[in-house]
Amino acid sequence: RTVISAQATGYYRWYGHKAYNRSLGGQVTWEQDIARRWRVSATAGFQHVDYLLNDQLDGPLYSFLAAVTYGLSSRSCLRGVFAVNYERADAVALRNT
């Protein structure tokens, strides 16, 4: 069985009772059952992050997550996960490159 889903994502954060940053974006997830107890999945996402107090930190955030899941029982599983985030700030000195 294959499942593909798309989601809109976003958040609004504050620090010390002051607005800190906000984000708006989306992600796509793919899941594939490869055997009775085995499933593989991958998620790719994009968000534009807006730091309200420091415009030099603004920029895109890319994310990728891959997972392999083995079902031990109807209530438990083992999962291996690989994930990476890449954020690119407007200011060259602050870029995650």
C-alpha cells in the first residue's frame, strides 16, 4: 500500500512574552508498505521563516526525513530515522552552508 499526502505547515513563536519568529510552508510525505511488518517513508518540506526582531535571519528552511519502521506487534515498533534541516539566512555570515 502506498500513501502520499501533502500538508500546509506553519508556526508562530515567542520568547520572553515577545514575538520571535513565524513560518509558513508545506511538506509532502510518501509511505510505502514493503512487507507485512515493514514500512518505509520519506518527508520533504519547505518553510519560509521570518524572524520578527532580526531580518538578517529571515530565509528558507528545507527539511528531509526518511524512516524505516518494523512492526513488533500491534502496539510497538522499531524505527530508524535519518533527518536533515538546511536553513539559509539572508545574511551571508549567518547562512547554514
